[in-house]
Amino acid sequence: MIIEHQRVLVYRAGAIPYIIENGQIQMLFMRPSDHEFGGFTYQLCKGKVEEDDESHLAAALRETKEEAGLFIGNVIRTDEVGVFMGRTTVFITKVKNKDMFGEPSFETESVKWMTPEQFQIEGRDLHRPVVAASVRLIKKLEGMD
């Protein structure tokens, strides 16, 4: 008897909330409470796209709500940055007010607003190219080139 094992591909989605303050980009990142998921550094909010036909955008917003306390009513616009790390679709989400966030779930140890330059120093190595690409898109959308 031959038993075939199907490999199930896991797709992830995430979002980086941002705001422009005094002409400077501020981005919100989270640090996981379980350091098995990204170590002790800040990273973007992301997670698995649920298999019941959840869109990548819906998954990204859900994960950002869970991990950073994002309120959908605080969102001005959301734009897709691209696919990174194999199968992770990343979005940027412009918000109205950086103080209009709820409490994150138990998965999050802390959240922190950072400039892109701060993230390049304090953020997760794996996510640095994602943040750099996100900043390029934000600058283009905001006319900051």
C-alpha cells in the first residue's frame, strides 16, 4: 500500500500600520510574547490566511487587529506592497490616529511606533527588506519622493 502525503502550502498575510507626522513616516510594529515566533525584536503583524476562502487582505487586517489592536474604523487606506518571504502578502495601512488602537491579544508582548530608520536598527532582520519596500511605496503614495 502506498500512502501519499500531500504538502499543504501555508500562505500568510500581514500589514504595517503607518501615519505621517511632521513630514515623517511612523510605522507600528509588534514584539511577540512567545519569542519562538520572531525572537526578541519588533516585526510586522502577520499570520496564516485561513483556509475558508479568507482573502489575503482580510487576513492581514485580522492579524493586525489581533496583534496590534488595529480598529478598522481607524483605517484611511490599505495598499498591497507585494509578496515576501515566499508566501507572505504584505500591505501598508494608513491610519487616522496612532492613539486609536485597542489592546493587542496575548500573542503580543508590546507594540511600538518607529521611523523606518529605527526599524532598520531595532527590527527583525528578516523583515528589513519588507519594511524598505513598504517605505518606498508610502513615499510614492504620499508624494514624498
